[in-house]
Amino acid sequence: MPTAHPPPRPLASALLATALLGACAGAPPPTAPLRNAITPSQWHAPLPHNGQTTDLARWWQQFDDPLLAQLIDAAQAASPTLAAAQSRIAQARAARTAAGAALLPRLDANASLVRGRQDFTTPTGTTASIGAQAGWELDLFGGARAGREAAQARLDGAETGWHAARVSLAAEVALDYLGLRACEAQLVQAQADATSRGETARLTELSARAGFQAPATEALSRASAAQARAQLAAQRAQCETAVKGLVALTGIAEPALRAQLAPATAALPQPAQIGVATVPAQVLAQRPDLHIAERELVAASADVSQARAQQWPRVSLAGSVTAGRFESGSLSTDGKLWSIGPLTVSLPLFDGGTRAANADAARARYDEAASSYRATLRGAVREVEQALVQLQSTASRSEDLRIAAEGFDASYRAAEARFRGGLASLFELEDARRSAVQANSQLIELQRERVAAWIALYRALGGGWTARQTQASAPADDTRPQ
């Protein structure tokens, strides 16, 4: 009975060394979250909600203006930015599939048909064969696994990027819509001011013709009316430009959009109040851009592991099976051939420093990703704090500007009555008018600024996005911007 011989000593030694090296392969650089080390323990700006909170995921529906949510939906359907984000997701999915395939055996099929003489003794005949060849590179040092992890992290980042684009687009549409409504409110003020100045100019002209007003007073009234008309035209052009911007963002035909905008002309949308958690680290965890930076950091760490694995030996196993047939005249022969092997161990000896340089470059990219993560985290803290400060500022100014607007309006009406009764000069009337117009304009601007601060806070808080959303196909998600 034949006895089994042990494998040749050099091959056994190589396999043993490979297994031992695989056990001590370099681990990836640490990727522990840096959030707790960088974020402050508490917010340093007043929290605006006074115990009242609103779900960010449904925030747009809680505005007092339902048209805003409709415009956001239309913009998301027409946005090339979201289309590009979907394309990046598809690319990342393909890359993940390719990276995962590196862990599996390869199988190829082949077939051939040859007619002729193979040598001087073999008659002319036809040889046909069909077979399969398999190959498998053993991932002893985790390089392929690290590549798959990097691809998965980048897919998570791409899906989160789609949500980040939705949040950004929703905020952009809201700000443009808010700007249009504020512009329309300013246009109402400009129209009233131009009408009033025009009427004053008409009355002054009649009075000057009758000899009751000096020519200089008539010239001042005409100049004031002309100035008001010019300001009115400029304000109207600004509103028209804002409409064009919304048409481009939403993809809605301009006549249809104007019809939708008409019922609530000059009415600024009012949002529901947003609750802010007291712990910054918890708030920032729901920002999609920070999650993208974390995923990129994980991917960079896996890239380091993959580059290091390229410096160690590579082990691969091959095999094949082939069925063939030879025919020559009335003679025919068929059979099967198969093989397992060779088991190949490739030892990198000299490459001019290429593998080491690739590992150093991967480590440098990891350091860059870590720096980018820190910068994103600090920027997130800054954006939330700035939005809170703006909300506090607008709240503290609101009552004073309202009182100022009411007071200047009363002063203007009194000056106008005195002017019509001949007890005040046109200069006094114009001064009172300018003060009233400026106060009303500042009040409208404050209202716009306050709503914009709420929108900035919505965006700074991540729009209600959560990491669980990356587990599903992002483009298939039909929820509103998170």
C-alpha cells in the first residue's frame, strides 16, 4: 500500500510563515470618534424653543404656508444635484460589488475547436474541448476585506450625501421663497410710498401754480416722486429676478408658478419652533455631512490596511477541469482532464519602494481625512451657535423695531395732516416719510432675517436626518428632506 509523502519542506515552510505573518498583520489606524474630544460640553448661545420642540423631519409641513413644501418637492424632483448624487451612489455600489468579488474564487469557461495534425504520427483530425478554470487568492492578510470595508464606507457616505443634498436643496428653496415674499412685502411699501409722493407732487404743483408754494418746493416734490418711482422699479425688478430663480430651482413653468404664488403675495412664511438638544455631541451626530466625514475616515483607515497587506506574501490556488474529444475518420477518442494547483506563494522581494510608498500615501490620506473630520465637526458647532445667536438677536430686536415702525407711521400721518393744512413744510413731510418707510423696511427685513435664522438652524441640525437612513436605498426613499 503506497504511503503518503509529506509536502516538500520548502513549501511547508513557506505556508507556515505565511500563516504566522497573517496573524500579526498590521491593524488599521485607530478610527475612534473624535466628536467627544472636540465638541463643547454645552451650547454657549441661548436656546430658542422655550421647551417647545418640533420634529425636523416634518418641519416644512408645519409652516403656515403649504406652498413652500410643494415647491421643495418640485425642486427635489427636478434637481440635477440630486441626480448627480444618485449617480454617485450607483458608482459606489458597483465599487462595493467589485471589492467584495475579490474575496471570492474566480471561475472562467473556455472552449476550443482545432482541425489538423498535431504531430507526424497523428492522422488529420478534429479536436474539441470545453472546460473550466478556477483561481482563488487567499486573503490571509485582510487586504481584500479592507478593500470591501472601504467600499462599503464610501457607499454609506454616498447615500448620506444624497440626504445631505436634499437638506441643502430644501434650505435653498426655502431661502429663495422667503426672499421673494420679503421682496413682495418691500414692494408693497415701495408702491405705497411712490403713490404718496406722487400725490404730494401733484398737490404741490397745483399749489405752486396758484402761487401758494415756492418753485423750489415744487422741484423738491417732483424729485421726491421721481426717486420713489425709481426705487419702485428697482424693487419690482428684484422680485421678478427672485421669481426666475424659483422657476429654475423647481422646474415649474413660470405661468403656473406665478398662479401658485399669487394668493399669498407679500406674506412671509412663519415656521414652527425647533427644539435643540442640550448636549452638542448628540445634536451633531444627526448631521449628514459629519456622517460622511466619518465614513470617509473609516474608508481611509481601510485603505491603509489594504496598502499594508500588499507588502506581505500572496497565496493563490488554481484548478481546472476539461472535457475533450478527438475525431479522425472513423476513429474517435474522448476523455476528461483535471488538476488542482498549483498553490502559489508570491514573496515581494524588491519593487523599488513602491509598496512602502503606497502605504505611506494611504496613511497620509488617512491623516487628511482625520483633519477634514475635525474641521467639519468644528464647522458644525459654529453653524449651530451662529444660528442660535441670530435667533436671539432677532427676538431681542423685534419689539423695538415694531414700536419704532408704529411710532414713525404715526409721526408721518401727523406731518402729512399738518402739511395739508399748511402748518408743516414739505421738508418736514419728506423727513417723516423717509423715517416711516425706513422703519417699515427694517421691520420686514427683521422678519425675513428671523425666518432665515430658523432655516439656518434647521440646516445646522441636519434636517432630522439619521444614520439609519443609509441602510436603505437612498434614491428609493420617498420621505421629505431629512
